[in-house]
Amino acid sequence: MGTARKSPAPTLPWVWPSPPPPVPGRSKILLSGLVALIIAFGALAAVPPYQSGPPAGGRAAGGSGSLSPISAAADVRKGVGAWVFPGASQALANSGASWYYTWSPTPLGITTPPGVQFVPMIWGRTMVNSSSLSAARQYGNVLLGFNEPDNKTQSDMTVSEALSHWPQLMATGMTLGSPAVASGAATPGGWLDQFMKGAAARGYRVNFIAVHWYGADFEAAAAVAQLRSYLQAIYDHYHLPIWLTEFALADWGSGIWPTESQQAAFLTAATTMLQTLPYVQRYAWFALPVDSRYGNTGMFGSGPVVNPVGRAFEAAP
């Protein structure tokens, strides 16, 4: 397993009252493992050890052979993390993304194009309040949980603190994604493992696992293999659907970036691979806007003007 590397936490140009706006975190994650994926069409699968109560409207998460509650159809998988910039709404429409999020309960100035879904997030402790939770409920029935609580530059929460707030997220009645850890999502005894065990012990509901992944190996085939191995290990550990809510190539610790062509090649190969994993219900590239602070992970400049990474995303399934 590789050593996680973190970037500084620059402030993104978002308008947000106190607290400061959330900033997507970074991690390099190299993890190997075998997948134990059971797809029994029309038959019942074993209830996973981390099942934690029924989702809004019915069946306990992971309690049957279906990968419900969220459709894993190819036409709704492709998503992106975004923040406002000149032409952001048009860029979002041009990208072909079916969904997006802003690390916030609201779109933060982005006009959602027709046919695109905004998915709200409760980023951390300061968003666990009636106004943020009420705002999130205005945007459908899916809610993303805390952003990198294991990262001191992000929501920075202990497991016990996160569990103490979780009932308020459950009270929305929305389908809930787990807190998205910066690294070690499948590690026994890690932050997410402790959270999921604590949730199960309390009868709390978690409907799917949200994860982040950044690769510092800039050769596409090797990076895709590492990403696939990590996702398989997570599914094998929890047996719940997965949303990959941040991913790209980036060596945040050294400040070394792949070339645009390397980033585009990885995006193409990775999204093709993700289509073969039925337990990965959705993915979101980091990120929609071009921003020099994040190397060449961005896809659209102001205007919007698309770059090679964006063109690869447009063509992605």
C-alpha cells in the first residue's frame, strides 16, 4: 500500500458564509486486493456485515442481489465535481455529465442544465444544521456525507463525532453516502471501517460507500489497475454500492503532474474500466474547471473552452 500524500488546502473562489467553503482533498492510494462480487440475478445475496438499517422507503442497503437504491445504468454514472467559473453551466452541459456536486448542500451559483442532477453534500460538522439539511432536501433524494474526515485540511472529524451527527443526516429521509475518506477505505481498523462498524452497532443507515482516489503513477494501464484493485477491495470489505466521488492523476506531495495527454489517456481508460464494475454506481472526475492550483486535472477554462482532458471526458461512457 502506498503512502498517502496531501496537498495544501487552498481556498476555492466560492461564495459561502461561515464556515469557509470546503476544498476537495487529495490522496495517493495504492491498494491491492481480491474482489468477492456476487451478482445473483433474481436470487438473494448475503446481507453485508455493515448493513445499517433500511433506506428511506424500504429495503435495507445491500440486503438483496440488486445494487439498488441508486441505478447503476451507464447513462447516469458519469459525474464531476464543480465550482462556479465563467461559463460553468455551459461547460457542465457540454461535458455530458449526468450529475455533479459542489461539496455543498446547494449548487453555489451554477445553473443546473436540463437533464443533469445536482447531488448535495453535508461537508462537515458546520453544515449539520437545519438550514443546510433543509437546503439539501430541495435537490432530490440522495445526500453525500462528510468530506475526508480523516484529513486535517478537510472536515477533520473523529469517528465518534461523525457518528454523533449521523442521525441528523438520516432524518432527511435521503439515500446516504458514507463519509468519503482520503485514504484507506478498505483498511481494517481504519477511519471508515470504524465508522461503518459504529453505524452498524447503532442501527444507523448507510446506503453506499463514497471514496476518493488519486494516482501518482502516470502510466495509464498501471494507474487503472491500481484504481480497480482499490475499488474491488472496498467492495469486498463492505458489500455496498460505491460512488467514486473524486479521482484523477496527481502527485500532490511532490507537485509533479502528468502531461495533459497522460491525464486524458488515464481518464479514457479509467472510465472504460469503471463500466465493467457493476458495484460502482457513479463516478465524478476532479474537476470541471481548469485551475492552475490543481495541475491539469481540470477540463474547461473560462468561456467555456475545453482542453484535451475535457474532450476525453466528453467521450467517456
